[in-house]
Amino acid sequence: MNLVFYKYQGTGNDFVIIDNRTSFFPKENKVLINKLCNRNFGVGGDGLILLENDDNVDFKMVYFNADGNQSTMCGNGGRCIVAFANRLGVINNITTFNAIDGLHHATINNGIVSLQMIDVDTVELKNGYVFTNTGSPHHVEIVENISSFDVYNKGKEIRNGIYGSEGSNVNFVEQLDTNSFRIRTYERGVENETLACGTGATAAAIAMHNTNKTQAKEINIKVEGGQLSISFDVENNSYKNVFLKGPAEFVFKGEIEI
């Protein structure tokens, strides 16, 4: 069987995306998904995304980590599938779609996708770090000299040592100015550092605001693969109208025998 796929990237976070509106793709085949995401033996990607029909909104997003397991929300993946749906003609410039964490609203203009994330009602302040869930679980920790920081080993240690088998994504943050931060992220499921993480950038922005590192409600986040911006409203210590904004780019279309 020949599989047609599309490759997209959002600030370096890259995905294999498949039009599964005919429900042909074997979603239970973890080995296949892992192989497609493998950078040496497959297409290569931080994850795989299926675009499927939905009875109530424009489409449904189904996201798998590179290890083959269906996972929680992926912010940059969400932005990329909006660009993909626009390319297919499924949507124009405004959309509402369904994902594992519920409905998402988004717009796309000139390759820039603004994606509404879930409301965040709980930000847990721990000893030396913050934990919150922005559609996926995130550990956020401030560090110095982030350019030389050992993200892989320290991230792996925290991911497994604090959060056990379920794990958490781990974000290391350094402040650049009053409303700008740089982050590097160790992603569970990928089990390595990625060039960007949308839910991680969102978690970092919220954590920095919640801990009074910034008063801004529109925050610039520098990731290894580019720039993202996060905006939100704050009501009774809850973060609402949370938007993740940045580029989502088509890389190539291909075909692979499976």
C-alpha cells in the first residue's frame, strides 16, 4: 500500500500529516507510526497527525507522539493541521476543530496561524519549578546560561524522576527582557529535545506571568526553531482566551510504501 503524506513544520516542530477523512489509516499500528516518524528509516517527524471528519465542526485532529502512542494536545501540531486543512480546501481562514482536549478555534493569514488553547485554571507553584497543563502536562523551570544547558539529560531525569511512567514535558526558561523569554523543551514521547513545543511555550508564558516574572499578557517566546507569541486574559487567577501564534509551513508532499 502506498501512503500519501504531507510534511509540515511550525518553528521547527515537524510533523507527518495524513488526510484520513476516509478512515483508512491503521491508527492502532504503533510500529508503523513510529517507523514513519523515524528520521533514519522513515519520513521523520516529532509526531504524526491525522485529519479526520467531524460531525459538528470543520475537522478532527488526532495526534500521535513519535513513539507511536496517541497523545495529548500538541500546540504546534494544531497550528500545522490548520494550515493543512486550509491547503486541502477544508477550511478558509477561520476554523473550529476538535482535538483530544476539546474544541479549538483558529485563524490563518499569510502562513501565520493563531490557535486558541484551552483555559488554564490551575498553576502549581512547586519548590524551584511550576507545573501546569496547557493541553499537555508541563514542568517549567528557570535556568541560567540556557545555551549551554544540558537539556537532554536534565530533562530526561525530571521527566522520569518526578513524573514517573506517565511523564511530563520539561521546559527550561531564561528571561530575555520584560516580556520575552527563551525556552528549550524536552518532550515526552519524542524523548529528546525538540526545536519547539507549542503547549510548552504556552505553559512557560503562563508560568512566567503567574510567578511575576512579567506583567505582560502578550509574551514573546524564543524557541530553538524560531519565534512564537502567547496572549491571554486573566480572570480570578484563571488564564482564558489563550492564543498561541506563529508560522506553520508546508515542507513537502510525498508517498511511501507501507
